[in-house]
Amino acid sequence: MTESNAKPGAQLIDRVVLILDLVANSRDTGITLKDVCDHTELNKATCHRILSTLVGHNLLTKVDKGRRYRLGTKMLVYGAKAANGPGLRSQFLPAMQRLMEATGETVVLMARDQDDSVCIDRLDGECFVQTLTGAIGGYVPLGVGTGSLAMLSFLDEGERDAIIARNLPRIGTYASLTEARVRTLVGETAAQGYALDRGELLVGVAGISVPIFAVESGPVASLGLTFLSARLTPELIEKCVALLKEEVARVAPNLNPLDRRLTAPGRA
């Protein structure tokens, strides 16, 4: 982390936000004090002081016998409050409930956060199925999974290529995914108007997602269904795509193009 000429108060906030981002990106494993020092280039005493303060406010919690830090319970509260209100989550909740009732499947609402696809809401169906993002707030690189493909595939070619290039190191950690495969999936998604995974990334789990467009903002989110791949048939695909597109068509025209959360929704 490069020291700036910012005022001390602003500089401290910058450090806290950077550390929170590092912890959030560490996912379930958490992050050590040494990791924080290495990534921020701050000294050990400063990092320890900030981490301890965040733990004291329940923004972080210690795991692995106190050797690692993860996001705390208060972050869940903040995330839930941020996701409510006049944003994507509240506007699509009725649509998600209708989809779950009509299909009995898990419904997932994803939103773009720069180069990532973030789960901002999900309703579990009759049969709980594993998803790539897991719970609300989980995320994957754009290019991984149907939710992200439904957004990535409809971006301008230049922006899409730049995102794929930046995400390649992370995309490569997923089994069977290569740059060529991602580009093939992008082409298929753009041509058919929806993203489809027959169980390629998670054995036994299939998914279908359609893009959500906001006026003047392009694809800002996606709405999808996740279910057991054994149930996948051409008839089911046709039915799910029709239902998803119908619900998106109901809500998307009401999205406010001036709402900056649509282009940078943040992580729930």
C-alpha cells in the first residue's frame, strides 16, 4: 500500500476499507495478520491495531484458534440493510417468489461488481442445491457460472475481452474452464439469449440465467434458476427461460438508470 498525501482521518479509513476487502476476498479460509501486512505494506503494529478494533466492533471475527480473521456478524447485518430498499433485491423479490412457487427450484439474483458476479439474493426451492457462490454475498469472477455469463456475454466486445483477460488467473482455478471454453460459452449465451450450465462446473447441478438490463447501463444483473442436472430436459429449459424472461420483462423497465447501485451494486 502506497502512502498518500491524504489527511490522517481519510488515510485511516482507506486502510480499514483495504483490510476489510482483503478479509472478504479470503472467503471461508480467513486471512492471517502476516497476510494483511504483506498485502497492505503496513507494519505489524498498525495492522494488528486495526484488526483488533474491527474485531471489537464485530466487523471481524477470529477463527482457527485466533490465527485468522473472517468477516463478523455485524457485516451480515449491514449487508442485509444495504440490499433492502429501492434496489435490485427489493424490486426482484416478488418475481423470485413467483418463480420459486412456479418451479419449486432455487432462484438466484446476481449483480455485477466490477469484474465479479455477486449473489445479492437467493430463495431455496424444495430441494437444496449447492451453488458456486453459496450464500448471499458469495461471488465468482465474471465468466464463471450462468449468472455471470448472462451479464458478461452482453457487454461491449472490448469491455468483455478486457474482463476475461483480467479474470483468467481466477477462471483457471475452476475445473474445465479455459479462456477458449469461456469464449465459447459467451458466444452460445449471446446467441441464445440465456446462459446454460448442464452440470459442467458442479457435478449434478445445472443452471439457467437470463440478463437484466437497465436503460443506458447495459447488463447490470441476472436472474437464474438452479436445479439438479438429472431433471434437465429441453422442455424444462424452454419453460424456465420463458418464466425468467417474463419476470425480468416485468421489473427491468422500472429500474432507475440513474441509480448508481445498478452499475456498482457492491457486495451484499
